[in-house]
Amino acid sequence: MQGAYMNAWKCERYGPPEVLVQCEMPRPEPREDEILIKVEARPVTVADCRIRGFRVPPSYRLLARIALGFTKPRKAVLGNYFAGTVAATGRKVSRFAVGDRVFGGTDRAFGTYAEYVCLRDSCPMQKIPGDLDFDEAAASPWGAGTALFFLQRAEIQPGMNILINGASGSIGLASVQLAKYFGLHVTGVCSGKNRDLVLSVGADVIIDYNRDNFTEEEDTYDLVLDTVGNHSPGELCRCIRPGGTLLPVIATPAVRREALRHTRAKTIRFLGGDTSVNQKLLDVIAERLERKELRPIIDSRYSFDQMPEAHARVDTGRKTGDVIVLGP
Ligand SMILES: NC(=O)c1ccc[n+]([C@@H]2O[C@H](COP(=O)([O-])OP(=O)(O)OC[C@H]3O[C@@H](n4cnc5c(N)ncnc54)[C@H](OP(=O)(O)O)[C@@H]3O)[C@@H](O)[C@H]2O)c1
């Protein structure tokens, strides 16, 4: 494999989907503790698109430039999740063998927008369960990993009443399924066009956000998981019972500060945070997928050459589940 080249998409400056450039670059070689994966499918996530477009809250801009890169992403090949085949392993790797079908995350090392990615053995990775296709496996870690992270933190009990705002997105659809699996009563907030989809993954009640405003309800839910961020913390807290929990999957620092005033006043727990899938979360996801207790939902599939089109689809904010780029 010495001296071989591979196909990749690079982001050489911040901007619209068209800033992505397809190129050839040297194929990486695994070091002794690394695994080389031939990537068959990867999701284009909202996070990828935020990085590409440098869409960050104004108060975060300087920190974000330091963390991501000043005029362009420091890691030019984006992509934090993948499904593929092990192509080579370093001498110290025993977890996986050449030919294994695997899926997982890069632990923010990025690089899955390429034909091959070389990852440390410690990165979250699992064998693809059963007969799942690469696209379905690639559609699992982002939504289900985030949903599981928040639900586990909330110490949920069967019979609790959860409202999921943005139930038709990647995080929302996984949250509905996992909350049902844990025995919760689920109210999903979505538009009328996505009603059947959200019901099909297990929601008990649907609120069409074009017709009803759930934040006008008072003291109704034990938990509110918000993936949209279109309501103020005060509005969200109004519909949570005293002693309940707010799970703001999307929350800027300003929102966090404002939320604290409302949550304190009503003894509501505020469990925010940022996550990227880890091994423990991925192990649970793989088990749920194996037992068909979790269904990956794919919004759309694109060929490798169509990376900018896939980004444009995610940028609409209308996807239902994951946008997957296959190949090359
Ligand atoms: N904290 C963390 O660690 C973490 C991790 C991962 C993701 N996130 C964040 O979570 C958010 C959601 O990600 P995602 O991938 O699930 O998003 P997504 O799939 O792009 O969400 C799109 C969905 O949201 C629905 N939607 C739009 N406006 C809505 C509204 N007003 N009310 C209810 N639903 C609405 C859309 O349905 P319609 O077309 O019908 O409107 C669409 O189905 C992102 O902002 C992401 O950055 C945070």
C-alpha cells in the first residue's frame, strides 16, 4: 500500500457547501496501535455543516477559531462517524481483524470524508451488527449516541412522561425509539408531514408545531428533550413539572445562563452538555441494533461525488434522520 493515493473531500475555507473540494491525497498507513478503515458510508451531520460554514454563536467565535482553525478548519477532511471494512491493522491491534465490518466514531479526529481513515485503536468502534448495511450502520452513532447520552444522564424511570422537541430529526427519531425502549410515555413535536414517521418509531402522542404550541401547557412533562432551540428556557420550563428535567441538546452559553434562573425557581434539573459517541454508548447502540430495538432512519443517500449536495440537504434543516454519503 506504500505510496498509494485515495479520494477525499477537503474543506479549504469556511463557507457554503461549494467550498468543499474533491481531491486525491496519500492513503494513510496504520501505526502499531492504529486501524485503517475503508470507509463505505458516513453521515453528513449538522456539526459537520456548522464547522464548514463556521456557524457558531457570536460569543463563541474566538474560542471556535482557536479550536477549529482561524480561516479554515485545521482538519481539512471532515467527518466524525463512519461504517466500513478494516483494511489493515497495526501490530498491537487485537480488537479487530482485516475484513471486519465496523462502525463508530473518530473521537473528533475527523477524516471520514475520505476513502480510507486511520484511527487509533482506542476510538469508539464496534462490529456492524447482524445483517445491517453500511449506510444503516453509519446512520446510528450521531443520533442514537447523542440521544442515549442525554437519556442516561437524566436517570429516567419507566412510566415517566417525556416531550421530544424536533422528534423528526436524527437526534429526535433516536430519542423517541430509546425513550420508548426505556418505558417512557413519549410526546413527539414535529410538523404534520412527519407525523406518521414519528408515530412509526413509537411516539404515543404527536404535537404538530404548526398547530399547537406545547410551551403553553403547564407542569405537564417529567422531561423535555429539546433538539431545536426555538423556545426560550422560560417557555420550556413552564411545561415541565416541578422536580422534572430539561435536556437541552442544543443550548448556547447564553441560553444556559438564562435557563439556570428558571430551573432554580422551579427545582428543575438542567442537564446540558456536548457529546461525541464513546465506546460505552456505541456498545449499547450495537446491542439495540442487533436486537432490532433501534432502527436507523435514513433521510437520503448520496454518492461520494455528491458531497456538496449532501451538505446542502443538511443545511435545509428539514432532514428526517441521517444524510448518508456512500463510497467511493
Ligand atoms: N449537545 C450535543 O452534544 C449534540 C450532539 C449532537 C447534535 N446536537 C445538536 O442537536 C441538534 C439537532 O440535530 P439533528 O441532527 O437531530 O437535526 P436535524 O436532523 O437536522 O433536524 C431536522 C428536523 O428538525 C425538524 N424541525 C425543524 N424545525 C422544527 C420545529 N420548530 N419544531 C420541531 N421540529 C422542527 C425538521 O422537521 P420539519 O421539516 O418538519 O420542520 C427536521 O425533521 C443540532 O443543532 C445539533 O447541533 C447536539
